[in-house]
Amino acid sequence: MSQEKAYWLAWSHVRGIGPTLLKRIEQKFGSLSQAWQLPVAELGKVEGFGGAIISKVQEERPKINPAQLLEKHLQDNPQFWTPADPDYPRLLLEIPSPPPVLYYRGQVDLQENLGKVPAIAIVGTRYPTAYAKSWTRKIAKTLAEQGFIIVSGMAAGIDAEAHWSCLKANRRTIAVLGTGVDRIYPHSNQKLYQQLEQEGLLLSEYPAGAKPERGNFPARNRIIAGLSRAVLIMEAPQKSGALITARFANDFCRDVYVLPGTLDNQQAIGCLDLLNRGAHVILSETHLLEMLQTIPMLDPSTGDRSFPSSKKSQLTLDFSDSKLNITSPPPQKRDFSHLEPELAQIMSIMRSESLSLDAIAEKTGLDTGKLLASLSQLEIMGLISQLPGMRYVAT
């Protein structure tokens, strides 16, 4: 077993060290095992490694024995990958915040992990209309039969429709959970979970027993986007986690495709907003397949991308003036006592000028994973807006 595996696990147990910062540490020093031995002054050279995080490393690193931690962790969580493992999904290595520990349950297909099978995410509202359900079934079935692996989040609504359509067509599908892979959420998807375990794959960055905390799901959405070469939004209102997945897809240079809805359908307003910002429109199954043929494929031997046609389809959405939730200007005295402590802590430092993700992490001391989840929650609530370059501003 790779020595690096133990250090990915060990670093992930240090409070304040999230996926983005871990990747920067690896890029800076070449390996996490080497970085573990360095004095904290050296770690301070890593972008985003401020005083608060340095203090936590000084406090917690001496308490952790990486080899012993790995041995103990394997007792409760025997099935997991880290970026040091050859079987870790290749596409996740492309994103700036790959999960340092990725747990799995079900049937592993290493061809998928190597990027030889193109993955497409299908997500949307938990309360879809009959129109959205019908098109989700048709598109998921068509893509699965054409050799694509469908990725979704096993939520009620669009996610469940996408998974079931693949399974009923005797095709594989991947579910990324916001809980431990041993927990079924929502409980109404118990039968779906059992079939996914037998015929598909369940993934999560949360260890066994992790409960469905609200902040887990926005962070989960970055994994859905990262695993996929394109993201399909089938139906989404303005305040929808699917729109967070679309934002992550845009940040990760993945294409975003949207099923058009109608103006009088509140469940589709988020989709119309994405189309207005430049997302690809889905006009039919055939049209979608033609568009997907222009997506660059990953060469597993080199990690490079090649384009099957001369046209590069990746399209950048314009979120520069985006406020998905239009709110009135905040009053001079802002009261965030109704928010959860981590959300209130973030809002207490937000001003009219934008702050980078690193600056927010430094000021709050939150690790990147929890911070991304909290920022996504605040965005859904209409309290902040994300700008290009992973910068955030109070609305």
C-alpha cells in the first residue's frame, strides 16, 4: 500500500486543511509525506496557508501518527481511494479540490476510473414536473445505451429518475452521496440504493456513519461535476442545488446543457437563467448526442485530452453579473443570529467588496471543504453571490 495514502488521510484529519489546500501542498512539495515532515514556516509558503491554519497544524500534527491512523481507519472504512492510489478517478484529479479521501461501495469499473468511459451528470430539482421526468428518463436511457456512464446524487426527483432509467436499461450508474456510503438518504430511495450497490457504484467523501448534514450536499455537488465531462440540468428553480453543480461545472471547464422550460414553470426558472448566461440548450436526444461528440476525451496513458472533432464545445457561462436570488440591499446593521454558527461567521466578514476563497478561509479558519459547502448554502439563501475566479461578495 502506498505510503502517500496514509498521509492523504492524515492531512485530511487536520482541522482547517481542506481539499483545495491539500492539493496546493502536494503541488508545492511534491508529496504529502514530505510536507508532513516540514517545519510550519515552510508550509506558510503555500498560498492560503495563513496564521490560523499554521496554528492548527502546530497543535494537531504531533497528535497524529499517519500509519496508525490508516490502520485504524481501514477497520471501519476498508474501501476508499486517495489521489495517491492508481485507481482514484482520473477526472477528479483535474479539479482544484479533489476529495482527499473518496469512499466507495458497489461494483467498481476501473475503465470508468481511468476515464475510458465518458461520464455525464444528470441533476435537477427534487420536485420535478411530469415534463422533466419524462425527458430525464428518455435522455438518461439514450445516453446509457450509447455507452455513457450517468452520474447523479441519489436525491429524490430528477436524480432518482436518472439512476432508475439506467438501471432499468441494464446499464451502470454512479451515485455521489452527501452521507457515508453506508447510509441511505432519503429513506424513500432504499430500493434504489440496494440496486445501485448491486449493479452500480456509490461514492462519498464522508466516512461510514456520516449523517445527511445540510452542508454536505453543496460540497458533494463539486464531485458530481468533477467526475463528469458534461453536466445536464433537467429542471431547477432559482434556489436549487443543481445550479451549484452547474457553477462547479463551469469552474471546472465542463460543459453545461439545459433542458428548456417555460416561463410559467417556477421549477424551470433556474434553467432559463443558465440558458441566458450561455449554457447549451437540449433540443432532442439526437441533438444532445451530436453536441456531446465534441467533448474532449481523456487519454488514460498520458492524462491529456484529445478532441474527436475540430470543434471544441466547452462553453464558459457568464456569471459576472450573476445574482441568482435578487434581494434588497442589506440594512446597515446586519443580524445573522438566525444562521448556523459557521454561516454567521462567514457573513460577519463579508462586505460589498469581493473576497477570494483563500481570504475567507484565512479569516474564518474553516477548512476548504466545509467552507465551500457553507458558501453554497449562503448563495442558495441569497446572502452572497459568487463572481468569476472563486470570489464572493455579499448581496
